[in-house]
Amino acid sequence: MSALRRIRKPALFAVTALAALSLTACGPVDGKDDALKSVPSASEEQGQHTSGGGTDAKGGQSAGKGEARATTDQGSDAGRSNAGKNNSGGDEAPEDAPCTGATVKAEVSQASRPINHLLIKITNTGSKRCNAYYAPQLRFDEDQAATRVLDDSQPQAVVSVEPGESAYAGVGLIGEPSDDTHLRDARNLEIHFPGRDENEPDAGHSVTLALPDGTKIDDNAFVTYWQTDPNAALSF
């Protein structure tokens, strides 16, 4: 009998302890339960910030329209690369996406000064900012090699083009005259848009434009990096 009593007493003690804990959990303890009820949950707090006024969920606003901006790094913050959703439910392009023929309107015109120069203009027709990386990759007619890029024209920052704004590149057509520069007529210009990676010369959606009548080029032709101002593009 003494052995049975030693076994049953701990069991009864455990049952009594569990009952006491159950009663304690069901009722308030020194008013702490009321205090916990007054603290909003994470979902309630998020709903208050979403529906209530005073919290600005938007990012920075553009300083103005009409002129492209230059950003100080070779791209945008990592957070800007996350795609959002547009009103139709599809994915929007990230804000550091390269400008391509899918998001810009490209034009080419003959410059009055300096002579033997063309001006390339791209205008962002999309709804998001795009970046005009490096210099446009050009090919005249059936040329096998891309037109030389003028390294001295590299700006201090990447040219960012907001919707409705434009970026520019200048094209020098003819160098010093000589017998071996292969002077020739040019009728069409193919424009390729580089990606953010300097090893990506074509981000897709190239554009082919008809050149002004009488355009001539030689092997000394060059193109500048993208610029925010047409005068800067034609200063080389």
C-alpha cells in the first residue's frame, strides 16, 4: 500500500496544478489582460496607416518635365528594380530599366552647327522612368562594325529620362579628309540601346531611321554618349 500511495500522490498533485493553471489563463491577471487588448495588432496597425491620412506612401517626385536628369551612380537603388503592378494588373518596368525602342520615340536630324553632324533624340513615351545607358550603338546601312563611341563625351552620371523627357546623342559624320576614309552615302541608321551592364550592347527593341537626304559618312564617324542637353551632344 505504501508503494501505491507514493505513485498516486504526484499524479493528484499534477492534476491539481493543471487545474490551477487553467483557471489562471482564463481570467485577467492584475489588469494585464486589459492592457494587452489596448495594443493594436500588426494587421490593425497596417490598416490604420493605409486607410488613414498623414502617411505618404509615395516616393520622391520628379523635379520637372522636359529635361532628362543625370543620376550620380551607374544605376538606381536596388529597391527600385522591384517591379510593381499597374492598373491593368500587369507588371510595370523597373525604374532603372534601359531606354529602348519599346519605351522611347527616336528621331534623327541634321545639325546646322557644327557641320557634318547629326543629332539623335529619344523621348520617353512610357509611364516609367528609363535610363539611357552609355552611348547608342549605331550601324549605318550595311556596315559590319558599329560606329565608334567617343569616350571623351562620357558624362559624370547616367542619364535618366522621365516620361515625356528626352536625351540626346551627337554623331560626327566625317573626319579629316583623306584618300582612305571610305567616304560614302548613308541612307538608314540602325540604333541599338545598351543595357545597364557594359557587356550588354543591346537591351532589345532596336530602331531603324531614315537619314536626311544627302547624308555622307566615312570611317572616322563617331557617336557621343547620351547627354541631357542637345548642345552638349553637339559640342564634340
